[in-house]
Amino acid sequence: MTRFTKLLLAGIALAAPASFAGAADLTEPVGPVVVETSGGFYLGSVNTLTFLDDTSFDAAGADIDTDYDVGYYSAVRAGYSFGDMGFISPRIELEVGYGNASVDQHRVNGVRVDSVDSFGDARQIAGYVNGYLDMPFGGMSAVTPYIGGGVGLMNLELRRQGVSGTGVVMDDDDTRFAYHLDAGVGIKLQELGLFNSVALFDNTTFDIGYRYTAADGFSFTARDGSRSETDFSSHAVLVGFRKSF
């Protein structure tokens, strides 16, 4: 073996450990990878089954209280999510909606009038500025609880309300400050392995929750000129969706 060959082999032997150490440094993880959920704009809808509390008004010297059937409320919304900020993910949105509940029974001075003889409905048009806090679970990104609410204006119409024999005694509307409080969960179905092949559900969150809505001091004038005030409050089962862009 020549002297040159011996030197070459010695150089290779010395370089090999350094090369393996360098390769190890390249493959050694430098720490856990943190993936943050980005925020962004979204569009969506809200739909509820609404249980409206009684309203009341005066007409022809009588106090008339009204029970309602289960009603509905439907709205469109546009919002922005600020993404993860520690344990919460805040978002804000604008909502505009319409609701309706038909009269079940009127009570005139405490005396119930049969449902078949009671008629009319309560209609609402509302607009809100909403704010929510999403609270992601550490290992459950597909299901995210949220709490929040909104403030805005509501136009309430007691539309063509009355009883058989007297006809319509109330048909008026008024606008007042309103607010709602919400709590529920947002569900990303594709992260649960559902609808993965349906493009419609890409970046889509379905909401299921509860909503309480209230507005006070609506002023109404009956057909005979009687003026009275009533409050609005309701409890609702809410479903909706949010599609992020």
C-alpha cells in the first residue's frame, strides 16, 4: 500500500464521524411544531326554533295577554375571526334577520279565548353587532364551544291580532334596543371524517346552541286608540353555519 493510499484512508476515517454527527444535527428536531389556526372572514346563517314569551296590550278597556305557538327566526351574517389567541379565538359579526310566531291564544282580562277564535302573529326584524369567544379543546379541534351575544335594534309588529266577534284590535309596530346571549358548540364535520368529498363543506363550521333574546318598552296603539307597552323575550334552539374564506 502506497503512502498516498494510507493518507487517503486515514482522512476518510477521520472525516466519517464528523459527517455522521453533522447528519444527526440536521435530522434532530429543534422543538415541537406549533400550528396556529388562522383567522379570516366568513359568511353564514342562523336559524332558530323560537319560544316567545307572552306579550300584552290594552284595547277597548280590556287587558289582552297573548300566548304564541313555536315560531322561527332566520338571519344572514358576515363576520371576521381573529384566530387563536391563547385559549380563546375571538370573532365579531353583523347579523340581520326576520322572525315570526303565530298567536296560540289570547286572554282577555284573564279569560282564555279558544285558539280557533284567536288570531294574529308577532313579527320581528332585527339587526345586531355580535361578538363571540370560541374556546377550542386541546385535542378536539373538530368541536369548539363558544359563548357570546349581540346588541342592536328590533322592530316588533303585533300584526292583525284579535278574536272572533271583535275582529282585529291590534295592528301596530315599534322599534327598540335589543340584545341576545348565545352559548353552543361549533362543529367542523370534515374534521370528524364526514362529507370529506363534498366541496360545499370545505372550511365550514356548523353551530348548535341556545339563544336568549330580549327587548323592552315597545309602545303600541290599538285600533281604538288605546296605548300600552309590552316587552319582548324569547328562548330559542339555534342552528347555523359559517363558511370561512
